[in-house]
Amino acid sequence: MKNRFTRRTLLSLSAAGAALALTACGGNVGGGSADPAKFPNGPVTFTVGAAPGGSTDLIARALSEGLSDELGVAVPAVNKPGANGALATEEVAEMDPDGQNLVMLNASLFTITPLAVSEEEAVTFDDVDVLAGLSQDDYVMIASKKSGFASFDEVASSDEKLSYGTTGVGTGSQLAQELLLAQADVKGTTVPFDSGAPALTAVMGNQVQISTVQLGEAKPQIDAGTVEPLVIFSTERNEFLPDVPTAKELGYDVPVSQFRAVGVPKGLSAEAKSKLTEAIQGATETETYKEFNKNNLLTPHEISGEEVIKEWTALAEKYKSLTEENGISLVSGK
Amino acid sequence: MDFFAPVLDGFGTVMDPTNLLYCLVGVVIGMLVGVLPGLGPAATIAILLPLTYGIEPVTAIIMLAGIFYGAQYGGTITSVLLRLPGEASSVVTVFDGYVMAKQGRAGTALGIAAIGSFAGATVSIIGLTFLAPLVASFALDFGPPEYAALALLGILLVATISGASKIKAIIAAAVGLLLATVGRDIFTGAERFTFGNLSMADGIDFAPLAMGLFGIGEILYNLEDRHRAVSAPIKVKRVWPSGKDIKQAAPAMGRGSLLGFFLGILPGGGATISSLVSYAVEKKVAKDPSRFGKGAIEGVAGPETANNAAATSSFIPLLTLGIPANGTMAIIFGALLIQGITPGPQLIGNDPELFWGVVNSMYIGNILLLLMAIPLVGVFIRILRIRAAILAPITVLITMLGAYTIRNSIFDVFLVVVFGALGYVMKKFGFEPGPLVLAFVLGSLLESNLRRSLLVLEGDLGGFFTRPISASLLIVFVIVALWPMLKSFIDKRKTNTLAVQVETEKEKV
């Protein structure tokens, strides 16, 4: 019994010690923040609304390397996946606008997701401010080898019943494909998959004949000749796939791409904003980052935050009117 | 020998001291993160990715692969000792592994799991060396109807593997299926049971569910137990499995290796289904199936062998087709891209040094893993000597921390608490959490693939039977479903004839 008491005392003593140590630490941090004008004040967290490993995550990690060198503090990328990035964006939007928190923005969250979810749920530029645009990621329509299609015209004039895979509901893949099919007056079954990889695999195995996926995912298979590229949805020909016609060239109005930008909570001080914008610019100019873009088939689209807001807002309106004109809906009951 | 020259060169690559060192580092890190519930190999690899930028591609991938299969074994340790499955593929290990630990046979369970993991991985690597391009196409033949049939078979097995009452297992499985429907419908975008909460939009994550139901539920239950009788710390009798144990487990390992190798090739859920199927098979072939759930060594050996074999064979679609079979493979895919290498059909021809270097590093890595596991088993099982009053809060802390780190979300921590309470109530009323968790994992696989199949087949259910693989799977399903009825019928007839015989014998006398 006595033994037990001493042990307990020891435990509570060490607990008290730990608590003291923690308070001391807290005091330290508090002392540092006494100078709020100074930026950056400690590590800058870069929140990513996607799981580790996807292209959104890889871009954030590549950029945070350069940002860390530019700002002279650590810039950890923190994954907070959920609801196509809406969760992370809303969370960061509510933080203090001190520049210590950045968030990776996907254009689809602002331009396409609103077509698939209720209005309260959609993220708008009333919630966040944009620092800079980063890059463009294109969608490509591919056909299985077994189907024998070599161009979209062949698909459009085919009498066969065809299945079309997408990477999910409310994605650029779905929007681009639905718009193209509607404009070309092609009937087919749309089959949503969980993400890009299964949609691609399904085409390789001819489970569906056609799919629209992101270029970075499809490129290795296109190069290996296991799938056939038909159309790319960028407005101009893509430098990584120069022989594939754009939808625009074929006479269709489907300007769908994925763009990414860096966001911050509203109300950031001008000083912190200019420091961060410069740091982003510096990071995107490094050789490592340029090399990264090339290896991941991303077309740099490094524009200012104001331009991002203008472009994305215009795209959101464009997609809305296009879906209405063509009478398509991204959600059920079509 | 044109085939063997690059294979042997690959061994040369692995034997390079730098690569050996990184292989060891990877395996050690993997084992550590496997032990921490929640922090999985996928997140670890993503965090360590920037470290690989500066090193050679082969070296980088060797290390990342080491983390992956190291974590597979690490996860077993917590399943056996603390009843905390870190991944879906180690859920079934809990059934017998934890019971064995309570019986003082934790060392045997961990030892047999280490040997099984090694055996499964080795069989898979040999298969990977010789059959990779051949079996790769098998993954492509698996379309939505095949996945739907496979998931259906899996859910049926969930009900049959449960030890206690079959009705209770089915009820638990039904709850699991219901929980699997939470989240945004991936076909229509409609919200299902999310209550407007964005954190639920993507559904409930596996880890908080399993950690709550198994880990926290068990701790709560034991806490209650403590007031009734002071339970002494579990005595650890034996550290290493005996020759008899190994002999008993060997056939299970053989079957597990093959199952794991083939099912692991399938993208999505391959490892989980293989461990589940392996457990069901072991229970079916056992002379006395009632031992399962009460510390049957085959119940640990089979699934552990199968999930490691599956982990290894999941490299096949990545390296030969460029398809990542699971989340971790997707990150390794990303790591390769960063290095300027595109995994795909041309990899083996364009970059044989990388391909064979990675494949052969797995032989070495698994030997390293086994060598480390043997002395460490003794260290790990000491955990069980710690008094529950100290161990329980620490376990809870680690679990909460683990749940938080998956998505950096406090919501997931609340989920652990809620499922912990549910796990406790279930245990009190004699429900097993196993069927619930497994049905949860298979439920979303079944639903999405069934709906996808109906789209592809244009609503024609007959399509399931005209495709050879899905037809065979459905036939197996029917046999497994009807077997108990058939068996009891045969048994009845046997006893009847026996009774008649006895009667006639009596009459003769």
C-alpha cells in the first residue's frame, strides 16, 4: 500500500512537472507573438484539401519547398481531405488573417461543385482571398484499344451502345464529357468511378469504352499505346500532347480544365500579402518547381490573385449557362 | 539466359550498401508507423516524400516500398496485443490473435504472424518475378460486375466467420452496411445521412470506426471488469512458437500465400478481401471450426500470410500496368513521377535496373523484417505485463492521436469516442464488432460496383452470368450460401440411416 502511494506521488509530481514545462513553452510562444507586425511569425501552414499523393497534394508539397526557402520558415503541407476541398477551404477561411495559414484552392470547387451541391454548401470568393494562380491541369478523353476508335468523330457517328467513365460526380471530367456528348448529340451511359485511376483502368480493360481523365494520369498509358487519346479539353493544344485536337478545334464549346491557386483568409494585411505573393513568385521560378510541373504535365498558369478571381468567376458563369443551354445536370434525375 | 541477366543485375543493385541501408531504414520506419494506430504507410510516405527528391530513384523506391511492407507487419502487433487493427486488412487477425494474447500466447501469435508474413511475401515476390506481366491482365478483366460479385461473396463470408451467434453477426453486419451508406452518393451527389455536416460528406473513415469499436470498446469493457475482480497482468508463457505450432500453421500459410497473391493484384480492397477469405477458408477446412475465435493459430497464420502476400502483389499492377492498386501505391506512383519515371507497361523494358532493383529489394527487405521481428517480439509482448490502469490510458491517447492524424480532423476523434461507446455496448450484449467493420468496408465496394455494373449492363442482371469471372464467383457464392443447409441435410440422413441400422440390428437380436 505504501509502495503504491509513493508511486502515485511520483506520477502526480511528474505530471505537475510536465504541466509546468508546457506552461513555460506557452509563455515562450506568447512572447514571440508580441510583435504582430512581423511576418512571417513562425511556421506557415499550407492546408491541402485532398489526400496525400494526388496531384493537388503534390503541387502543394512542391510549392511549399520553395516557399520555405523564400520565407525562411518551415512551410508544412497539412492534408485535410473532405468534400472536394470544401472542408479545408472553409476551415482556413475562418482562421485569423495573419498570413500564417495558406490553403490550396482547386478551381473545380468554385466553378463545378456549385453545379452539383446545394447553394449553402458551395464555396465562393466571399469566403477566401486569392494570392496567386499556379497551374493548369487538362482533361483528355480516351478510348480503349479494343473499341477501335481513333477520333471523336468516329465515336459520334458510331451506332454502338457505348459507356463513358468519369472520375466522379461534380468533377471536371464529368462536366467536360457531358457537355461534349450533349453538343455532339451522342447518347451513351455515363459511369462514375471513385477517382481517376479506376476510370482509367476501366478503359484499359474495355469495361467502359471511353473515359475522360486528367492528362497526368492518362499520359503513361497513351505513351504505351494501351489507350487512344481522342480529344483534349484545353482551349489551345497541350504542349505535352501536341497531336491531339482540342474540343474547340472540333467545333465544340467545352473549355474545361482544372486550375490551382493559393488562398488565404480574407483581410490579410498588405505587407503580409506582398511578402507572400513575392515568395510564391520566387518559389515558382526555381528550377526544381519548373521541373516538377514538367514531370507532372502541368501547364504553368501563374497569374495574380485578382486575375484568378476574375477567371474563375467567369468560368463558373460559363459552365452554368452551358449546362442550362445543353440541358444537362451533373446530379441525378436527368 | 536473357531473362535472368537483368534479374541478377537487380540483386547487384540491392546489394549496394546505400540501397541496403535505405531498405533497412524503410522497414524500421514502416514497422514503427504500423505500430502507431492511425498513422498509416500512405501518410508516412507522403510526409517523407521530400526526403527522396535528392536521392537516386531506385534507392528512393526501395525505401518507400520498405515502409509499406514494414507497416503491414507493424499493424499486426497492435491487432494482437491491444486489439487495435490499424488497417482493414488486419481486422480478422484480431479475432484469434487477441484471444491468443489473453491466453498468454502473444509471442506465439506474433511469431507465427512474422513467419507467415515472410512466407506470404516471399511467395508473392517469386510470383512477381516470374508471372508479373502474365497476371497483370487479370486485374483488367475485373470490371464492375466482378467486383460486385466478389464483395457479395465477402459479405456472405463475414456472416459465416463469426464465432458467436449467427443472427447477431448478421445484425452487426447489417449495421455495418448501413454505416457504409453515409456520405455523398457518388452517382447522384445526393447527401445521405450527413446531416449537413461537411466532415461526413465523404462518408465515415475506416480507421476511426475500427479503432473505436475494437480498441476503445475493449478498454471500456475491461475497465468495468476491473471492479469485479482484480485481473493480474497477463502472464506471457512462451515467446516463440513451438515446432508444433509451426507445423499446425504451415498449411494455412500455404493457402494464405496463394490467396493473397491473386487477390492482391486487384485494385481496391484486395488485401482486405484476401485476409477475410483466408480466415473463412481456414475455418472451413479445420477439423474443429469451433476453435476459431478462441485462439486458433491458423486464424492468425492464414490472414497474416494472405495480407502480406497481397501487399506485395499489389506492386504488380503498379509496375507492369501503371495502375496504383491502393492509396499507398498511388503515392509511390507519385514519387516515381517526381523522379521522372513513369510506371507503366514500358517500365520493365526501359528501366530494368529500377524494376528488378525494387522487386529484389523486397527479398532482402523481408529477410530484414523477419530478423528484426524475432528479437523484437520479446520486447513488444512486455507491453502486456504493464498494468491495465497504466496501459489503458496510454492506448486511448495513442488511438486518439492516431485518429486525429489521418485527416487532421477533430471530427474523427469524436467518431472514435462514439464508436468506442457503441463497441462497449455491443460487447456487453454479445455482438462482435468484426462483422460490422468488415461489412462496412465491403458495403461501399458492393454498392458502388453493383450500381456501376447495372449502368454498364444497362440494367440486365443476366450480364452477371455471361461474364466468366463474375459467373464463377456467383456460383461459389451460391455454394457457400447453401452448404450449411446441404450439410445438415446430409448429416440428418446419415444419422437417420444409422438409427435405422441400429433398429434393425436390435430387431435381429
